[in-house]
Amino acid sequence: MSLVSRMLTAGLFGLVCLSQAQAAPLEKPKISIAVGGSISQMNKIAYFVALNKKYFEAEGLTVESTAFNSGTAALQAVVAGGADIGEGAFEHMLRLQAKGQDLTCITVFGRYPGNVLAVRATKAGSIKDVADLKGKKIGISAPGASTHNFVAQLLQRAGVNWKDASYISIGTGASAVAAIRTGTELDAIVNLDPAITSLTDGKEVVVLVDSRNAEGSKIAFGGPYLADCLYARTDFIKANPNTSQAVANALVRAMQWLKTASIDDIIASIPADYYKGDEALYRKSLAQNLSAFQWDGIVTPQAAENVLATITVMDPSLKSAGLDIPRTYDNGLVERALQKYGTAKKP
């Protein structure tokens, strides 16, 4: 056989192998995903794009997506085996490893947590920075939630013990807005969009720290951060590598699409009930939060360390837990997904 013939044969063999690898059967083509809260929340943009544009189906997956009342409830479903995949905060991976439970992020799709610390407008004259919150009443979504951790570490960074403030649970969304509009006891609030945009539009609060963008996240955390992700038990990922890769592919494809998508494109891609009767507010909230999802999804050690530093303020035992942080994520899944869907750049 000539050299050219051998090269052609080798090339064809390589193409066949590549084709076979790409067509690798899914170990579990039907999966259940436990979502930590309503999928119409702003911190889930990339997920609801992947879901509603049928990117999971394009990877051969049938997804049963169920919204739970909280990230903790969704996490419990995954740990107990009631769901294959969870959607929620990256910090869960760290907390659970400290308790002997191995979870791994398949895809981290949010780099800014979207929490906003705002002061009631009538209090803005006396509360001009974070340190002024000492002794004040702060509305949070729930005890131990990301909103609670967010303001606690801000107080510590400002030289104030986080325990020197009072915290009141107000939920998210409409209940958070109502807590400001109908109550008088709160001095400040930490919440997400669309609640924050609704309150700022009404000039009812003044923003102190905003983690919906790169600049605000750097102020809040001192560097890069990791927010929402799709995760699974580590043993599930090991037993279902092709299925896990398909999940990563769907989310990475959504993030690539979001790099060039307009607000109109996004609105057109989702069900009308996501707007909840106020499309103008929803559009404005999308614009405020979109940059959190316009990235490649590659986790850096510094970003993961910043998450740990944030949650150890309220849970100092994590500092001595001997956590193996690289075990909480798998960039290989994302890197292979990027090879498939490219690295589209925002113009």
C-alpha cells in the first residue's frame, strides 16, 4: 500500500472513530432535573434558554424539569436520589463535600450571583455604606440563603460583625417587593431581579452593592465568583458520562447563543407566562442580568475560592474541613462542549 493510501485509510479510520464517539449512546436518555425555585427567575436565564429552545432534546435527552420552593429543597431531592440533576448555587458543592456527600458541577452557567443590597429610600440619608448597616434590620430571602451569605460577608469586609445586624425573611419576587411597600420595619433588603428592578424603578430603594455585573461582583467578592450551575452526585456522573456530557452541551450551547442574542430574541424563546403580566419589567431585568451568562463556563480556582471565602463567614467550620475544591467541578465537560459549539463572540 502506498504512503498516500495509508494516509487516506488512517484518515478515514479517524473519521469513523470520531463519528462513533460523537454518536455514543446516552446511558440515561430521560433525566429529571430539580430546579431551585421558579425557572423564570433571572439567575436561571441560561437554563431556561436551554430548556425552551430544546437544546436538551437536540442532545438526545428528554428532560423532566421540576421547580422546587428553594435551592435547598432541590438539593435534597438530588442527594436522596429523587432527581438526577440539580439546578442551584455552586456553594452547595462545597457545603455537601464537608458533610461527606460528593457532588460535582456539570456546568456552571452563572458567574455573577445577581444579589443586590439596597437601602430603603427613606433611610438612604443615614445609611450611605455597608458599615452603616450595623444594628439595622435587613430583609433576606431566607436564613442561610445566598442573600444572607451575601450581606454577611459584605458586613465582615466592611469591618462589622455580621451578627450585629438583624435579618428578616421576606422571600423573593412579589413577597420581597411587598415587604418594602407595605412594611416599615426594614432598613435594607438583599434580593434578586425582578424584585430589585421593580423597587428601584419605583424609587423605593437605593442600591448600595450590585452583583449583577462584573464591576459589582468584584466590589462584593474581591474577584471572580461562581453562581448557578447544573450539578449531580459524583457517582451519577461517573456512571453516566455521555449523559452528563449531553447536559453540559445543552447549557454551553445556551451560553454561546446568549453572547449574541438580543432581549427580543430571548423573549421570543420563552413562554409568555414567564413575564407574569409585566413584560416591560421582565425586559429591563433581563438587560440588568444578561452579562452573568455571556461567558464560556470555565471554572477558575480563584472563583471557587471566593465562593468558599464568602460562605465561611457564616459557617467558619468550612475553613478546617479540608475541602478538595477541584473535585467540585469538571471543566472537561465544558471544554468538550465548547469544541462542539465553538466560542461565539459578542459583537
